[in-house]
Amino acid sequence: MECEGKEQPNNNLNLWVSSSPAWVWGMEPISGWLAGADRHCQALAQAAGAGNRTWRAYLSTTASGDQPVNARDRIGNGPWYNAKGAPIAQNVADLHGDVQRDRNSINKEFALNEKGQTVNGRGDQPNQHDILTGSDSHGRALPGDPARTTCSNWTSSAANTAPQGQPPSASAMVGHHDRAGGGNSSWNSAHVSRGCGQESLAASGGAGLFYCFAVN
């Protein structure tokens, strides 16, 4: 019999949407924030009984004096399953549609959090379907100004100060875990946020959540 309180490994769970954000922006450098996001994934996994695996946040960084970081290169090789054991994608190519589009099961029904709960999407209150990625649809870093693609490589919580109708001065690329809303239903590259702080992210339908993947 297992000792009371001992973590019970969840051998199926290896991909989920975080149930809470990791608000450390502006406090650590790029590598530190990515490491902080990874630690957040690991802590949530531990609480969910999946701490026996190594977890990584699905986040890219845009090159700004350093080499870019591609989210797709951080997450292992697959296959991936949600908290209920449902298959999500067989490998990195299927996850990103490298050969054939939509060979993954990321949608509101299957893109659950680490607790096995449905994450709010379009039509729910509040809508939280904007998932931070900083990536293009193939999971690679975006070109351009990091302030507008990754909230300054995940170090800024600045509000958008651009005039209405102009591209935001501070933003990050997000995907829609429910594959709904607007003209782009991409799970990882739907549109940029309206700013980088918690209130700004909420204004465009987000909560600072991100995808977590087990790499082993």
C-alpha cells in the first residue's frame, strides 16, 4: 500500500494548458524567465501527480542580440496525451502540421489543464482562450521587435500605448486552445495580445496561461 500523501505518477499526462500564470515578467532575464516558466510547469505537474517527468513551457523568444529560442525545440518528441489519456499528437511534425495540417487534437474538448479540467474559451466568462506562445504556426520564433512578439522576450508587463488602429507597442503572440474566434483558429499563432500586463491580456481574452509539455 502506498504511503498517504505520496505523489501518484500520472503516466498519461504529458501536455496541458497551465491552470495559472507565472507572473515573473520584468524580474528575470530571458533565460531566467523561461526557466521560471519551466519551474511553474514542473510545480503544477508535481501537484497533479506528474512530477516524475521533466516539463517545459511552450514559449519562443525573438532574437535580440542572442539566438532565438523555438518553442518546438523545447518540448521533446512526443507522443503527447492530455490528463485523461486522450491522444493529442504523435510527434512534433504532427503537432505543428509540418506535413499535413490539423494532425493534432488541440481544441476545447481535449486541451485541458493539468487537473483534467476544461479551460474557458470563447463564449465562457471570462474568456481565457488566448494562450501565450510567442511563436509562428510551426512553433518557431517570430521575426521583428521582441516587444511586439514576446513581450520583450517575456520580461515586460507594459501596457499598450500605441494609437488606436496601430500595431500594439507591447504584445505577445498567442494561440487559441479552443480553435475559435476571429479569422484565425490556430492553437499557437492566432494574433497578438493588446498589451503585456495581466489586465491587457484579459482584455483580449487571455489570462497569461501557456502550454506545458513533458519532454520525456
